[in-house]
Amino acid sequence: MAHRFLSSTNRFSARFAFIFTVSLSCTYLCYSTFFCRSTIMTNQGYEGQRCPPSKKAGGKKLLGELNNCASLEVRSALDESAAQRGSSDLRDQSKAFASSGSHWADMKLRNMSVAQKYGNKKLPNALIVGVKKGGTRAVLEFIRIHPDVRALGTEPHFFDRNYDRGLDWYRGLMPRTLDSQITLEKTPSYFVTREAPRRISSMSHETKLIVVVRNPVTRAISDYTQTLTKKPDIPTFEELAFKNISLGLVDTSWNAIRIGMYILHLENWLQYFRLSQMHFVSGERLITDPAGEMGRVQDFLGLKRIITDKHFYFNRTKGFPCLKKPESSSQPRCLGKSKGRTHVQIEQEVIEQLQEFYRPFNVKFFETVGQDFKWD
């Protein structure tokens, strides 16, 4: 009897041990599966919010990893800049590229270093320094849709009127940019300000300079037309342009005339900058071939040619090109009402006298920059 009891007890203990072991194993398996799944999901979420830690990763691997983080990086950069600037500029840039978002992403992927910090205010890498009534606003508005360019919308006049405020004040005006982006500003009066080249050179010897030039006679008439809208009681164009119109004596003290003597101003700039640091945009070709002119501007700035024919259409009412309307907008982007206004009518004889006056200045300017703008 005792033997049977012990045998039964041993069988029961063995079964209990077996069932306990199986239960414990199942519990461990379920727990491990749940824990690992949670960990993997957490890591995947984390990986989607960070960029790769090293530039030394293989090209394909790095590109794949960057694809995961690019959208967050770009969105974060846009949000921070928008908070700092108010930011209609950024919204305009985003809308302009809504139909070609892959271009935006491609530029970010190529130029964004994994270790860079974005959102710094920097002194400009490039300046549009002139000339007044040459087409500088158009160049600014066209180039600023490029994802690797951030531009100040207003003219700071730092190197001519506000230089005593200091570089820290000037830097504070600039939009926040990624390290891979170019900071740009436009003030056309710099080109004719004698102190500007020296002051800009003191800021940086490597600054790139863009000069938009136009037939000096047409430019002078446009300048006068703008002034006339503000001061309708000023003398006639002929009275201001000539000391003695019958003798053909031009009054070079009038600023509208003097600005167009480009070579005189350029010689001052060449004392501080190499000619290779300067790019001259044709104001006339900017109207007839905006994509071509902006392509050369992008080359000069070391940018990929993203701004192309598909971004422009010709507005016959205004008489110059506008940016095609981006998605999420009902209107195309044209320059302001003050752009494209009808010029004051000037006698042909007066125009020919001014063309004759400017000819020797133009010839020397063409020879110096190595480009014939065909103004005669």
C-alpha cells in the first residue's frame, strides 16, 4: 500500500513539474515577444526623427537614412524661421515649390550635413548691389524661390546709410538660414556709393556681388518716371538731363544721369574685389529670357539650376515676366504695381543725344566686364 502511494505521488509531482515548466515557458515567450515588439516600434519612431550620426556612411546607405529625416529637418527649419520672421517669405517659397517638392528635397539631401545646426543668422554671402531701376527687385524675387537661398525682403542700406550701427545690427536683420543656404540682401544704391566697396570688403573679401545693368538712357527715364510720381512738380526730364540741350551738354551732376556711367562706379569696386566676384545681369534679357539670366545667376552663386522656364510666364499687361502661380494659390506672383509703369514720353532727339553721351562709357564698360549688352 505504501509503495503504491509513493508511486502515485511521484507521477503527480512529475506531471505538476511538467505543466509548471510549460506554463512558465509560454509566459516568458509571450512577454519576450511583446517587449521586443515595443522596443522595435520605439526605435523605429526614434529613427524617423533623427539624422544619421556620421558622414562616413556609404553613399546609398546615407541617402536612405537621410530620406527618413529630411522631411522633419526641413519642416523644423521652416517652422523656426517662420516663428522668427513672421513669415510670409517662407510660405511663398514653400508654395512656389509645391508642384516640384522633389527638387526641394533633393537640394536639402545633397547640401544638408548630418551634423549641421540650422537656423543661424549670418552675414550675407552675396549682395545685389545695383543698379537702381535696373531690375534688382525682379532678380531678388526670382532667386529667393530657390530652396538654398534666403533673402532679406527689404533694403537695409547698411553699407551706405546705416554703417555706424555695426555688423551685429546688420546680422540681426538677416533671415535665419541653414548652413547650406546662401544669405542674400539687395540695396541698389551700394553700386554708386563710394564707401560701399571698402566696407563690404572689410566684412568679407569673398562676398559675391550681383549687378543688374540696363541701357543707361532707359534707366534714366525710368528713374525720372518714378520720381515724378512722388514729386509731380519737378522740372522736365530734358531740363534736368542737360545743362544746355542745344549744345548737347549733359548734366552729370544729376543722379539719374550719373548712375548710368557704370564704368566709373565699377572702377571703384575693382579696387577691392576681383572681377570674378562680380556677376552682371542684363536688365533687358531678364525680361525676354528670365530663365536664362537666372540660370547664370544660379551658376554664379554655385547653385543647382532649379529656377527654369517652367517657373515663368510673360505678363503682357505689365510688360515683364511673372512667376507662375504656385499650388494652393489663386494668383501668380508678379512684382508690385510700381513695376512696369509706363515711362514718360521723351523726344527721340533727346534720347539720341543721351545715347551719344553714354557711348564711350558703355564701350569701356563692355570691354572691362567682357560682355556686350548691345545698348546702341
